[in-house]
Amino acid sequence: MGLDGDASRYLTVRRLLLSTVVSLCTLLFIDTVLASNAAVGLSGASRDALNIPRWLYIATGGAAIGASALLASVVTDRVLIDTVHDWQTFVPTRATVRTAATTAARVVGLIGLAIVLYRGLTGPQIPTVNVALILVFAGVRAGLTMFVYLFGNVWPALNPWRTIASFLTDFLPTPTVRYPDRFSRWPAVLGLLLLVWVETVTPVNKQPALLAEVILVYTVITIAGAVLFSPSTWFTNVDPISVAFRFYGQVSPFRWADSGLTFRPPGFELPESDFVSEIADIAFIIALVWELTFSGFVTTTIGVRFIKSVVAIGIPPLVLYALLFVVGYLAFLGTYFAAARAARRIGETYLLPCTLAIRFAASLLAIAAGYHLAHYFGFFVSLSPLLVTAIETPFSPPANPLVLSLPGWFGMLPIAFILIGHMLAVWVAHADAYATFPSRIQAIRSQYPFILVMISYTVISLWLISLPTASPAFVS
């Protein structure tokens, strides 16, 4: 095909992409009220409606489209891209400091697990004063996850189950079993989806004793599996919490190594990293995006009304939740692989769709991190006094638990977080394309299907945070 034909197809694809995005952005007109969408325990304690003008959502959607088009079509200098991504700085640390910090982290992790189990079973069964719920949901689910993608993955040192399993395998005769290679990281994918399902349809976020029982079962399974297959294998392939922190940590600007601390702009290591190497990794990343979308939907007034209306025609609530959960996840997964097939066709490459899907999947972690930050930052800030009190006096619950009321301007932050995550994801995909294709026109064209998927995720996220929240129907 000649140069004129290439240019014509290039412009046609670009117009199609932008027109589709404009249509998607009409979703931003649906509502104007923003509230905390934390679909976890204690969410009722931090639910304050925040009024956000509609123009701000429209401007945010327009900014996402403009940033996508700019990065995908204008920044085409390979030298500039390589220079930006190669920049980093290294801060060495002493071995004694690293050893002391690692030991302290392990002790903190063990103490934290013991307190959660003990106080969950024996403490007051009130969400806002029980240290187990506060530590798990405000401390780990929100705070620690944010720390991991903002400041680096410290979970390998904090992980109490890894500490226990490593001790057992080091000092006791525990023969290991070879982990089947064909399982890959699929157990972690199923484990993550199962944890989200339990969190959504059971009252673990409101009943400390039930939470402690679930964690106790998780502890037994995790330690037994880590001892049986070796801690390294188990926490790399099977344990969903460890895999989630490892993947989120790839977005962080900091890398904690044996010799010191490396800093580079957040997410800039993603294009050259090879931690996404198979379909299971893609499925896990999509699960990170989907679980926040699902929990965000079922805790909105629109979601609650939809579920109640469908249940009214005779479908059992748990069956409906299961259908929404599974079908929605498969739709997210299928959409991404459809983008990979379209990228192969539009980019006119001999690379298989599976190869392209693996290559571009890491960029979605930036969207997942941005959505998590938008989803949980207000929740974490509002419950921070409870978390501080729980850490200071875990065995003396406060008589008058304090919860911060968020100011109106706070509602702009989730919009900014989602937009930043989107722009970072587009940039990472842009760098991935130029690292994959020798032709500039191939690099530009191949991005369009993936950018369309990213913008779709972003628009859905913006729409969800624009809706007022409510307790999930039938499972509250």
C-alpha cells in the first residue's frame, strides 16, 4: 500500500477512535454528586456526599482524550522516549540498616496478624472500634496498598505468612513438592477474585469475628501451601495478596533492592520489565481493574436499584451478584484481547495477538493504581484517626471514635487520580509500542485499540465515582 493509503487509513482510524471516545464521554452527564465509593468495612463511617460541578467531569474526560491523542500521535521521537525512560537515580544503604528494617518489618507483620486474629475474635463486635477491621480495611486494604504503588513494595518483608513459612522450611524437615508449571499464576487470579467475592457478598467488613475466622482459614491454607511448595513458589504464583502487591509495586517510583534504593518516575520501568510474561498475568491485572469497578458499581444507588429490580423478577441475589461478577470480568478480559487482535490488524504486524496483549498489559497497572487511589484515598483519610488510635492502643478501643468529615474540594482529587493514572497508562503503552515496532507508523497505529480500552475504563471509573453511594442490596 502506498504512502497516501497509509496516511488515509491512519486518519480514518484516528477519527474513529476519537468519535467513539466522545460517545463514551456522554456517560459523564449522568450525575453530579460524588461520595466515597469505598466498598469495604467502615465505609458507612466515612460516607459524606461531595458536590462536584458537572463541567469538571466533562473537562476531565476531554483532558483524557486530549492526552491520549497527544501522546499517541505527537511524541514520536525514539531518542526522547528512551532518554526519559532511562533516567534514574540510586541511593545506597548500609547492610545493617537494611537488615534492621527488614527484621522490624517482619516483627510488625507478625504482631499485626496476631492482633487481628485475637481482637477480631475477642474484641468488641463494633466496626468503628474493633482494631481488626480497622487494620485490615483502613490499614492494609487502603493504606498499605497505596503505599506500595506510591513508595515501593514492602510486603515481602511485612508478610507474616511468609515469615512463618520461611521459618518452618528453614528449621524443620519439610520436603517440598514441585509446583506444576501449567498452573502458572492462575491460582492467584482465582484467589483474588474469590477474596473480592467474599468481601462483597459476606459481612466480613462489619463482623470482626467473621473477619478473623476468614483470615485464620487463609492463614492455615497459605502456610501449608508455602511449606508444601516452598515460600518462593507459593508467594510468587499462588498467594493473591503477594501477587497483587508485587504488581502494584511495579508502578511505584521506588525500588527497594539489596544494595539500596532506586528512584525513577512512576511506571517508567514498566515498558522494559518482563514481569508480565503470560496470559495469567494479564488476567490478574484485568482482575485488579475489574474488582474496583465491580465494588464501585454495587455500592452506588444506580447499582442497588438495578440489583433490586432484577431480583424482583425472581433471580436470587447471590446468583445475580455472581453473574454480574463473572460476566463483567469476562467482558473486561474479552475487550482487552479484542483490542490485541485489532492492534495486530491495524498495525499490520506478524506478531500474534497474544504477544501484543502481553506486551501492552503492564500499562493497565497505572489505571488500576489510579482507580484504587481514587477509590480509597478519601476513605483512608477519613478513617485515619481510627487507624492511629488502633495502632497506639489496640487493646483499648476508644469510647468516642473519631472520623474526619471531608471538605467539598476533596471530591476533585479522585478525578485527578483517575486522570493521572490514565495518562501514565497511555504513556507506558506509547513507550511499549516504540520498543516493540521498528516502524513509526506501526507503533502509532498499534496503540489505538489499547488506548480505546483505557479510555473506556477511565470513563467508566469517572462515571462510577460521580454516583452517590449506598449499601449493597441484600448483602449489607
